[in-house]
Amino acid sequence: MSTGMQALAILRKLDTSGDGVMSKSEFRRILLHDLRIPMTPSEIDQLMRSIDTDRDGTVQLSELEKFLIDTNN
């Protein structure tokens, strides 16, 4: 399993509501606190913009999966 797919599996587990959608604040909390990835607020904003293709202000697991696949190719 690739690192991207491992990250996706972890995020699915962290999606406590089970709706497959993470708000910006939830996404930030997961990156900084749950996954302990050191990122600045501007880096998180940039990553969010790259992943949130429908521009609804959330990260859907389907968007994240597509992003991870695209960046691994």
C-alpha cells in the first residue's frame, strides 16, 4: 500500500462522523494533531485548495483519494 493510500485509510478512520467530508478546521486538526504533520497555516490553506476541487470549503474523501492518486503518478 502506498503512503498516500495509507494516509487515506487513516483519514477514513478519523472521519468520526462517517460522512466522508472534513471541514477546513477538522482537516487542520487531523493534519496537525492526529497525524502530527508540521505545517504552517498557509501550507494547510494551499493543500486544502489543491484538494478541494469543487471549492465547497471541505475536503471530501473522494477528492483526497483523487489528489493522492494524481500526485503519486
